[in-house]
Amino acid sequence: MQNGIFSELSWRGLVYQATSPDQIEKWLDEKSRTLYAGFDPTADSLHVGSLMPLMMLRRFQRAGHRPLALVGGATGMIGDPSGKSAERNLLSADQLHANVAGIEKQLRQFLDFSGPAAAQVVNNADWIGKLSVIDFLRDVGKHVSVNVMMAKDSVKSRIENETGISYTEFSYMLLQAYDFVHLNREFGCELQVGGSDQWGNITAGIDLVRRLSGNHLQGMTCPLLTKSDGSKMGKTEQGTVWLCGTRTSPYQFYQYWFNTDDADVGQCLRFLTELSREEIEELDQSRKESPHARDSQRCLAEHLTAMIHGAEGLAKAQQAAGILFGQEIANLNDSELSQIFSDVPSCTTARATFVEAGLPLIDALVLANLSKSKGEARRSIAEGGVYVNNRRAESAEIVLNAEHLASESILVLRKGKKNYALVRLI
């Protein structure tokens, strides 16, 4: 086992709270420990914010500790009130089952399920689902003080809010506390990790274990993934940035990180990548000396895209990014082209007419508003400033047809360096 996981987390800025900050480093270095982090199945995919606890489990495993990734099949039926200002919408059993399956698949990408520190995915529906209400109230409820629960930030903030909190969500803390009891009993789990908004739930579990068995467990939180202005990372104008390629394409995922602000990219490199301290400090220096080069952003985007979407996903994302800088367009489908050119204006033409008779290039330029007139279109082509799928158009007499399509039904026109337009067949 490798020692020094606490030191590693500390220099990266990943230790926000710990139950025994003066003792936990030695405790972790004594032997391999079993730890867990929980993931709420509110959707069938994890998102960018989930990378924090995911990477915590991954780092611990690489230091020789055994990670348990808990998917909340039971607690997901209720919803965690932490960080929420209003009640969650309850999921149906079928939707929850689908969400759990999707998340389990993603968890297996991050952790090693072989060897002495083999990871394991567990679902709390397997034990909470077997409890009766009477048993739960007798065996768990009587050991937890309502006064203590009311004092937790996640509950206190909701009580002070006009919307209040239902008994359903109020009970979430007890259920998560019982998870720690079960995992300690069945797997010897001694440490729970999570985001800083989970501190109340973590300490409730530690306290319940102590009351029921006398065992003394540990807890640790990492910061939430936020920008320098305090807002959460992983949100765009289009919505949440997901880890699933069908929700957020590898290109969109890559571009999100490539567009990270200089004020945030250093923290992201420390929090989310496995680059060494020396490599990150070199990037810090590069950012100071040559911010225009965006070496930090490129490294972050490449590292995370490869981790989430593999080498093939990274290659696709890099190809897509290159297309916006003039790289020839090939081997892409309608969906991928639409994502790359999401901000580019488009026009439509009838597929039947296009296939049978074609569309003169000069007409296409006018149709797409890249030229005001056919005469202007001819001059632009003659000057070498018109491109079809990023290939220079050599003649004004070109008639576009099915062979010119960049994908199933899209053709990409460009005038000059950056003026793009799409022609879509309908």
C-alpha cells in the first residue's frame, strides 16, 4: 500500500472537513481502509459535480484503500435535502431503476474491480428495502436526537425557508446514517467521503454507528466544484454537463473544459486530474507567461475527455475542435455536426430537388446569406475565399449534390476564415 493519501489530498486542496484532522493522516497510513461515497440516482447519468467524489474514491484506491461506490436505490426514492431549497420531485420505481443501472455502468469506468483493493458497487435498496417501518423506528430512530437533526445545516436552512421540509426528506439523514451502519457491519467500512454539503449526513452516520456498536469511524469532505465567482461548475446555457456521451457529446464536454477561465483552471487541474504536482505547477507557470496559449485548458480538456470518453472520444472531440479552425470535415453524422455548429446559422432546401438537380454553389451562398448577390458570390469564389466542408471551392460553376454532403443531410459552407453556414436537406 502507498502511504501519503492525506498529504496528496491536502496539497490538491481536497480536504475541506475531517473528523480527526490531527489523527486521520496517521490512521490512513496504518493499513488499507475501506471507504465509501454515495451517488444519488436523480438521473441516468452522473454529471460534472459527481467527478469530485468519484475522483476521491479513485485516488484512495490508487493509494491502496478499498472503495465502495454506493448508489442510492432506496434513498433516491426520497431525495437528499442537502443544498436544496425545495422538495424534490419523487421518481417512479421504473425511472429510478433505469437511473441506478446507468450510474452503475459509469462507476465501473472509474474504479478497478480486481485485485486486493477491488472496488464494489452497492445499492442501499438491498438492505433498506428489507426494513419494516417498526424495525427502523425501534433500531435506528430511537438512537437519533431530533434536536441534533434540526441543527444540521441541510435541515435548518429548509426549516427557515418558507417552503419548509417534509417528514419524507427529513428522514433522509436517518437512512443515510443507516447506510454507514450496514457498510461498517458487512464490509468493515470505516470512512465516508463526500462533498462539503454532506458533512451533516456523514457525522450523523458516524454518531449512529458509535451508539449502536461502539465503533469509531471517520469522515472527510472535499470542497464543492465551484467557479471563482462562487457559482457551480458544470452548468452551461444549454444545461447540465453530463458524463454520458449521449447527453453531453465528447466534443461539448471537451469544449466545456477548454473554455475554463484562467481563474478556475488551476483548481480544476488539482481537483480533477491525476497530473503530478510538478506538471500542474509547470502549467501554472505557463499560464502566467503565455496565457494566450491556453496550455492549461487544453491539458485539462484532453485529460478529462480521455478519462470519461476514452481515446476514441477524445479523438472525435479534437477532430470537431479542429473543424472550427479549418480542418476538412469527414466521417461525422448530423448530430455531431449540429453540435459543432450549434451557433451557426442554417438554411434548408428540399432533399428531392437537391439529389435530382443539385444546387449551384453561387445559389447556395445567397440562400445561406453568406453573399448578398450571385455576383458577390462569384467574386468570393474567384478570390479563393469560399469553402465547401472546409475544402476550397475552385470554380463558381460547381453544382452541389449528394456527393458534397458532410453528413446524412448537412452541407457546410464557409466564406473567409470564420463565416460559416449550414445547408440542411429536408
